[in-house]
Amino acid sequence: MSRQELPVLNPETCCTPLVAEALTEAAAADLARGFKALGDPVRLRLLSLIAARAGGEVCVCELTDAFELTGPTISHHLKVLREAGLVDSQRRGTWVYYWVVPGRLGSLSRLLDTSAMTSGVPG
Amino acid sequence: MSRQELPVLNPETCCTPLVAEALTEAAAADLARGFKALGDPVRLRLLSLIAARAGGEVCVCELTDAFELTGPTISHHLKVLREAGLVDSQRRGTWVYYWVVPGRLGSLSRLLDTSAMTSGVPG
């Protein structure tokens, strides 16, 4: 049931900040897939609700309750997040439970890290 | 000419990692706009080329040379990046010069930061 083993990011290309090294085409394609999944307010809030859960996982039943959207719409957004490698899920009995994949979030975070930036920026 | 002063992120909502606090609707809408702009391989490579430039800015003429795409297509992608607050630009003579907006990149980076994650994640 777990999809965490699906290949998402090549660790050799995923983690260097943009400010340190230009991206290859292959890395850009993979990383853009992750950012595209984040490029929707509902998906970002869903990810946020899952990520902020102290227990580490959230029942889909709670996520549906948090939005004025239909169950199928929520399920579609969760599927996009899962296919982008940002969350993983497991069915237990009636409900599906979701949790974030910290490695994937961390890779995208490091890519945008500007702390290594030292040069002066005009403007 | 500079658009760096345009409002993009409310600093009070932009910078808390997802794993620490669930997003508000307003913050999610703003942040999703940034991620959506990053959700395209060409835009991500353009941003990467600009960000990795030690001198801090890049002439649009160099960016066009790096892709097998028409000038108008490159310009369109740069406009999306600029409207999302990720880069800023200035025309000088014949050419337009681009640089990254570190604050915006840093906000998106911090949002995805998982280093505060302490709970066990199943799977």
C-alpha cells in the first residue's frame, strides 16, 4: 500500500540550492513536478494540515471535514500530492491515513534555500 | 522599473514551516502562486540560471541562448516568475537584466522546511 518506495528524486541532483549550482534538465523536470503539486491553495492547505499534525498522520475523514469541498475533490488533490511524492498513505479499515514524506519536502526546501547567497543583489 | 516593492508575501504568515502550523487560506493562496510559478521545468531552469549567477544578475540575452526556445517564450516564462515575486528585472539600454528576490525564495523554502519535524512518521 505504501508508495514511499516509488522513485521521486535522485539524491545526487535534488539537494543543491539553486543559488549554488544551475539545475540539469532532468532534475528540473522532477523538481517542477513537486512544485506544481504545491501550486494550488487547496493542496497546500491539505499538505499543511497533514504536516502540522503532531501525531504524524491524518485520517482522510478529518481532511474532508476541514474544507467546503466534496470528498472526491479532496481525494483528487490528495492523489496529486501523493503522485508528486509529497505525502504517502495507507488504508486501514474504512479510512485512508496520510502523512508527509519529509525527504521530498526537504529536497524542495533546500533547493530554494538562499542562505548561501552572498553576492549583492541590485534593485 | 523595479517591481521589488510589489506586495507578495505577508511576513507574518509566510515563514512558519508547514510542520509547525497549519496555513490560513490567505497565506495558502499567496504561497501557491509562488509554487505554481516554480512548477514548470523551463521556469525552474531559468530561475536556477539566474540564482546561480555569482554576479547576482543575468542579461535576458544569455538566458535565451541557454534554451532551444523562442525569445517570446522565454520572456513569457520570465514574466510569470516576476509576477510571482521570484525575480525582479530592470531594462538597461537594449537588454533586460534579471535577478532573484531572495526573500521570496527564502519564504517558500522555510515553508517546506522539515527540520522541526520530530514525530515518528509511519510507512
